[in-house]
Amino acid sequence: MRILNLIENTEGRVGCAFAHGLSFYVETEKHKLLVDLGPSDQTFKNAEKLGIDLTQVDSVILSHGHYDHSGGIMTFSNINPTAVIYAGIGRRRLLCE
């Protein structure tokens, strides 16, 4: 399993953007997924710098709807329109396909 932080409050790897928000890339033998999408398209610029091909992501899990975790949803949807997005809305669960 491989886990990379794509964006958070600190720079992490030199040259990567940082912002109030969170996004992790998780890769297993069978899946490539994102946990949260960060606040903006900076998340995806960091992914490119880190050599992550977001067109290969098969699933996204959004922990909640605050902008700092889901603000990049439209940008991601343009990069990868086929990934399944799991989003928690209040006490209900929504599966977007």
C-alpha cells in the first residue's frame, strides 16, 4: 500500500503548495483512490509534481462537504469523469456515479 499526502497545512515536499485543507492519495494492488480533494486545484498540481496520474483514480471518498476537503471536486471531475465519488451528506450517504 502507498499513501501520499497531496495537500495539507504544511508544505511537505519542497515545491508543493500547501493550504488549509486535506487530500490523500491511496494506492493498493487493486485500487487507486483519493480521500478528500483539498480546497482547490492546487491539490492536483501537487499530484502532478509527485508523479500521480489522477486519470487512473477509480474512487474518491469525501469525508464531509466542507470546502477544505471537497473544494476540488469540479476540477477532479474534469480530470477524471469516470471515478466513483462517495460523499457523506449529514446522516445519509450518497453514491455519485
